Amino acid sequence: MEKLYFEGTEDIPEIDFNAETGNLLLEGRTIPEDTGYFYQPVLDWLNNYKTTITAGKLTVLQLKFEYFNTNIKLFLDILSILETIDNYIVYWTARGTVTGIDWLETTADQLDEWGCLYHELITGEKPIMIC
């Protein structure tokens, strides 16, 4: 399966999806003029990816947004596709890293309100991943 790559600009994030490694990255600013049009190749790629992934393969989606002004439904669609792959889903957010405020309960409430399925939620400093 081919890699999906778009170089980021001031308005769109870098997209670097690699099926071979299972590493999926969205990084930068996300304020595209037409979000549906811009993100459709991402949804198509993920739908294809889920049909080719082998059991036990680790998929890591990193959403590293510097600025986010895109319909949250679009990202729920992305996450919903990944949920069908039988992944162990961990959300990590840097909320509270600078202020020291504990955002765990608020973030969990938001994810639940949005219908996100997950196994683990981490706030604060980036966790150490051992694979």
C-alpha cells in the first residue's frame, strides 16, 4: 500500500501516513478552505488501510495540531475508521502541561460526549511508549 503524504502549509497540516510502519501523522495547522475535500483522501486511505492491516499490527495516530479550526466530526470519522481495526486506542493530550491544571475529567467527558471509543486517556507530559 502506498504512503499518503501531503506537505503542510500555513492552512493545512502535514499528512504522513505509512502503512508499512503503521505510523500516521497529522501535524501543523488545520484550517483548510474545504475540509471535506481536503480530508477525503485521508478517509479513503484509512478505509483501504483497514482492509490490508494484519492482526496484531500496531497503528499509531499522532494528531499534533498547532491550531485547529476544523469540524470535529471529521476527526471522529477518522477515529471511527481506526476503531474498526481492533486497535488499542490511547488518547494523549498536552492539556495542563504548562498550567498544571488537571484536564483528565474534562477531556474524558468531551470524548464521551463526542462518542469516541478509547481504552486509555493520558493528559500532561508525553508518555513513554514501549513497543
